[in-house]
Amino acid sequence: MANDALAATDVIDARHPEIAALAAALARGASGPIEIARRCFTWVRDEVRHTLDIQAGPLTCTASEVLRHRTGFCYAKSHLLAALLRANGLPAGLCYQRLANGSGYCLHGFNAVELPGIGWYRIDARGNKPGIDAAFDPPTERLAYAATEAGEVDDKAVYAHPLPVVVAKLRAHTDWQSFAADLPDDVLARV
């Protein structure tokens, strides 16, 4: 997983010039990897708006699309955060929870970053709002959601690549409204 967790891909396009430039700017003057990770997390959480929260914007998937439009669903925001971390040489992966959403279940996407002296640390840059207070506070996890209801799953795995169902759903839709009505789901049997 270590090499894959540093890889640039078509979705986590960490070598895109705008991604690389922002990653370098966020790392400038940082005291070390934990500070770089904190800056990347905070930037994505606070500077990229969650599409469903603002009820606007194009549907984004790749890290560079999210950066360009400054909006994305949790999955897309996690693609950008993984790209920024990887561009700074920090191993980063994707994580998922299966959560009840009122009409069934859907996946929630977030990240993990490998930090010195801590190991894999899960972080959720979904974006805060009333009732959600995700933070970067290693080694304590401060995720947006907890999987506590029947049928919900907190998958502890760290994936080097986004789940295929997530990318397929993001690419199958042309606007955020149709995607919001057809969010990706997976039983996460790998737990």
C-alpha cells in the first residue's frame, strides 16, 4: 500500500500543476509532516464547499476539478485532500463509512494520512456545519459522522484508490442534483 498511497492517478491527480502549486504553498514554512497534513486538511475542509450544503456547483470527481471549482461532495473532497497530501510526499488513502440517509444507505468518503509516530490517522474534510465538527487532532479521530445505527458500517480499511462504485456514480451523472438522488452505496463487506 505504501507506494500506492503516494501514487498520482487519473482521479487523485497529484501531479496536476495547480495541485502541485497549492501543495507547495501549503507546505511552505511548515515544521514537519504533521503540520503539512494539518494545513492540507484545513484548507480542503474550509476552502472547498460541500456541494450538498450549498445546493450549487458542478459535479466534480477528480482532485483538479474540485480545486478548480472549489466544490465537491465528500468523495470528491477526499480525492483533493489525498492529492495534496501525496503531492507533499505524505502517504494518503481513502476511507469509507456506510451511513443511513433517511431513504436507505449511502457511502461517506474521507481520508487517512500516514503520520510519523502515529501511523494511519483518519481525517474528514467534509466541511463543518451545525452538528458536524470534524477536526485534525492527532491521534484523536474527529470525523464528521459515527456509524452507530443498524446497518451502518465504519470500514477501518485504508484504500489507495477510490472505490469503483464511487467513481462510477460520479462519472455517470452530469449534475449534482441527479447525483444527490443516486448516491453510491456499498455494503462494505470488507470490514
